[in-house]
Amino acid sequence: MRKFWLAAATAALTVVSCNNEKDPFLIGQGQVGNLSKTVQVKELDSVFALDSVVKIAVTEDQIVAGGDVEIYDKTGSLLLVLTPHAPKADTNTIQTIRIVDPRFKTEKGLTADGTYKTIKENYTVSDIYSTLSSVVVNLNETDVYVVIDKAQLPESLRYTSNKIEATQIPETAKFKFMMVSWDQEEKAEE
């Protein structure tokens, strides 16, 4: 009988510990997988120890200061593109993240290869900005925003600079980009 209870307790602990493991592809408030908004650029190699971290220098100054950082999985597939706050030092945190891999998702099912239908059914749109070729859709209750190519919109909205309403975007509109934006509140508080 004692062995039964010992085995049951071990099984229960195993189930509980497995449930506490962090989903490496979950996007939450201040979190993208294992990356949090407090992680510094110099810590990226340890956060993505099983992946490849590639620093991209666009200008001569960024070779020293650091520019965008691309994260690839072990198969060579691009996962994320990270842009640090004012790239001046390895101690900077991440400002924006472009989600490339569709395995990354929010708790409500929003992914990089998703459609506007997921937003319409699960989120409140805070505002919509129109550019020459795209529409930027900002969401309440999350750090995520999406960019939709105007080619996904009705013909009457593609070539206008007029404000586009959430109800005018078709449910079938696919995302051009899925982005996460983190401000620098923590630095201001320090």
C-alpha cells in the first residue's frame, strides 16, 4: 500500500512539474516565448541557447553598436527579428519583435500566419493607422500589433489615405507582419 501512495505521489508531482514548464512559443504580456522585456541584448545567447543568434549590422556604426538580431532555430528557419532600444550597448533591452515563425502564438490563438478573423473574434482594436501600402492594427490588452497589406483590403480602400475602420477589414485579410512592441518603462523607473 505504501508503494502505491509513493507511486501516486511521484506521478502527481510529474504532472504538476510538466504543467509548470513554459511554452517556448507563447506570446504574453511582456513575454515572447523565453524572451522577456527585461532581457538585455548581451543575454540573448543564453536565452536562445538552442538556437542561432545572428546580429545584423546595417550601417558602419551598428557594427560596433549592434543592429537587428535574427533568431534562427536549429533547422535554420527564421523565428524572430529583434530590434533593440537605441542600439548603443549590449545592455539595451528589446524594443520590437517581428514574429516570423507561426508556432509563436498568443493565448487567444493569434499567429504570424493568421487572419483578421482571429482579431475580430478575440481582441479589441485600439486604433488603426493607414500607410501608403499597409494598415497597422493596434490591439488592446496585448503588446502585439499586426500589419496588413492594403492588397488584402477592398479595392476602394487600397489607394486612399482616409481612415480605415475595423469593420472595413475583411476577416480573410492575412497578416503581412505580426509585431510585438515593448516600451522602455523599466529604464525610466531605474
